[in-house]
Amino acid sequence: MSTTGTGAREQVGRMLALVPYLNARGTVHVEEAARDLGLTPQQIVKDLHVLFMCGLPGGYPDDLIDVDISALVQPDGDRLIRMSNADYLDRPLRLSPTEASALVVALRVVRGSAEADARDVVDRVLHKLEAALGDEAAIDAGEDGSGVDPAADVRAQLEQAVAAERQVLLRYHVPSRDEVVERTVDPHLVTEHGNVAYLDAWCHAADAPRTFRVDRIVEARTLDSAVRVRADATATGAGATQAEATFEPFVPPADSPLATLLLDAEVRWLPDYLPVVAQRERADGRSEVDLHVVDPRWLVRLVSRHAPHVSVLAPAELASAFTARAQETLSLYA
């Protein structure tokens, strides 16, 4: 039997089932997903249009789940669902005591209006949370009790690889292209810049030195092979040492268009996270920024997630692409 619904409550229920299903299955045809979940393909596509607004708190472009919508709606699309940037769903959940207490209160409210079958699920979750709250350390340590921060664990592994002079195979998330790439690197140095950890390494795919953000490394595997390019071979200045990390600036392709965005004061922080080439303050408190756009779809998603505080001033074709996406999204709520 097909289960559909247009209310917010029904949609949340569908998406709570859809996201872990896709995360576990990987790429799957929309017709197959519809059969497995008891939905229509049309309903799944509608829900996936909303999914790109969901993800981790913060709302930055690399915080939110992404779906290749064009493959589902374009006439020449292959109708395969490809969800990315949701790897954090496989990580153990870590809650602070305050967060866990707030969740317990919210679940008790939900229980009061839940149907019988849903109430059983809520009761099981409440039992686990209330038991964990009796031991503050257990909550802070996370569901598996390890207490290990994944980024800290990756950093420690990279530092060991640097000391052992062993190559590392990285799976690295590239926000500008919304994809995970694999790179074999010769690690030279793990350092911090602005409270963010970076790996300074020689990338064999680029055949050049590169700097990787540690928190964007999805997986790191130390190899048995020794490094082929050492840090001293890539030093650019007299007396350069391992204490001097090199941070490669973003160099866009020569044919990438230059876009101009108008930013409200509410998103004045946004240029700190974008490859901005120019910024101009306006008398009304807003600002204009120029940036190169490697993939127009990335810009459309960026503006959509921060609307109405971000708009595209130029070029006209990118502004039109955002307007079309906004109208398409609004139609889902009609």
C-alpha cells in the first residue's frame, strides 16, 4: 500500500525513514526506493527536494545533505538517487548533559500526543536517555562509550604517519564540488590555523603540494609504502622548516564565471567561508561580493540555503537559475 501525505508531520516521518535507507543503500533507483519504502516515486522526489535543507547545525554549504536532483527530474536523467554529505549519520551520537536533558523533555511532550505504536518507540528511546543521564560521563562519551572525536582520531593517525614517513590514502570531501575524492599523499606536517587543523602534504594526483582540512577528511588509511617526496623537497624559502605550513590559495579554472552576490547583514560572516575575490560595503549595511563559480549548482544551493539574505546580482543566467530553483521548491508546498 502506498503511504503518502502532505502534512509536515507525515513528511518528517517519511524523511526519517528515507535518509537512513539511502545512507545504508548508497545509489539506488527511485522506483526501487519507492517499492521498499511503500511510497510513490513522485512523493520521494518531492521529499528529496526538501532534503537539501537538512543536515548539521550551522547551515554552511558543507553541513547539509546533498542530493543529485537533476538525475531525477531531467528528461535524460538516469533516475538514480545519489545522496552525499551524510556520512556523519554513521558516527556515534554524542550529547552533552544539557542536550540530552532537552531531548528527554521534548520526547515526553511527543509521547503525550503519539499513537500507540509510536509511543512504544518513544518509550524505548526515553529509557536509554534517562539511563544515560544517570552517568554524565557516559553521555559525553557517546553511544559507543569511546569518547573519541573522529577529527581528533584522524589527526592523531596523520601525525603518526608523518612521524613514520608513511604515505596516506585520503578520502576527502571537496565542498566546492560536493564530492568525496581519493588522494594518495605524502604527509609532511599537521598544524593549526585559526583553530582549524590542516594536513600539509604532497598530493600525487596533483603532483604538487596541497593542504587538506582535517575535519573534511572522511577517512585516512596509513599505507605500508614510504613517502616519496619529503617536506624539505617542497620548501619554498631559505630556512623553511616543518613549522611553516603552506596554505594553497583557491585557484579557480580560467573559464569559471564570476558571480556577484548581495549579502544582508545577517550573513556578514559568509565571505569568510567562500572563495571571495572582492568585497564592497554598501551604505545600507549590506555588502556585495564577487567570487568565481566552478559549478553553478553549488551557487544555487548556497543561495537557496541562505535565502532571503543572499541574492544573485550577476550574471543574469545564474540569477535565473536560482529563481527557477526557488519557484520549484515553493511549488512543493502548494
